[in-house]
Amino acid sequence: MLDVTPAEVVTSRDSVRVTSPARTWCDLAVQLTVPELVAAGDRLLRSGRVSLGELRSAADARRDRRGMVAIRSALPLLDPRSLSPKESELRALVVLAGFPVPGVNVDIHAPTGEFVAMVDLFFEAFGEILEYQGDHHRTDRRAWRRDRTREAELEALGYHVMEVTDDDLVNPEALLRRIARNLTRRGWRGEPRPLDEIRRHLRIPGA
């Protein structure tokens, strides 16, 4: 039987006790990586079904200590402005790796004030943009052409656009090296954390 306090349950029409969204998110911490947990949390926050305060309260009230490292790591990374799970995973990986915290879904305008694009992740101080590209960007010819024009317009304004795919997220070491090179080339003087330091956040916490 679930260990559920009265404040953490709701009753369905069939009078079945189920955990609240906040409690469920905490329970997922024993199965998901930290980036995946961030993606789930971002989705909940964006839906309006739960607040950040409720997630924090659920974490504080949690009796099962399994997954607490993942929960505590994920909470400060949550952002309801994220529009897709993979975008959330990419942002979590970037911040865990010690890079500057990027802006999320930022509108870019030309000097004339004309809107150019909304970009996924934006390192404003360095003019570096990260764009997650799902398969539909590749298989939809119209979307592919639109992406190329959009990227050319951003590059013409002096920004650098780095595209990221799901394959890159599967091989984070190469991805993080590439991000570090691009940011360093554009003036960043920091150092990313070694992959070994964040590896525990990228595996299944309960394994």
C-alpha cells in the first residue's frame, strides 16, 4: 500500500486514492535521470497542475529517502518556460555541466526591432544559441527550409547557432565538449565540470 498522507492524495470518481502530481513527481526520482526528472517537472509547472512551492513541499514531506539526491538536484533546474521535454533535458545537462545558465525560449529581435526568432536556449553574454531539433525538423521539408532561413538570419545578426539532436543527448561527453569549444571561442573563460562529476545525475538513480 502506498505511503500517502492525507494532504498528498486526491479522490477520483471511483473513490480510488491516488497520489498528487507533486508526490508523483517525487516518486519518479527513483526511476528517472535528473534531466528526465527536470523535463517531467517543467511539464507539470507549465500545465499549471502544480506550483514550484508544492513540489518543494512534497520533497520536504517525503518519507521515502530514495531519490532525494535527484530531487534536490532537479528542483533548482525547473523552468515552466520550457516547451518540450528534450529541450528541458538539454538545459538540465548544460547547467549540471557548469556552463552559464541560458535563457529559455528567448525572443530575438533585429536592431530595427523586428522579431527574428524565438530560440530554445540562449547564452546572451556570448551570443551563443542552442536549438534542439527533433526528427520532424528533418522529415518535414517545409520545416527544414524554415529552420535554415531562420538560422541564416540569426547568424547574420552575429549569433552562433548550435543544433542538438537526440543522438547528442545520448552521447553527452561529445556534446559538452562541443558546447565548451563554442562558448570559449565566443569569450567564455569558465571550465565545464568533468563528466565523472555529473555522471550520477545521468544514470537511473535507483539502479
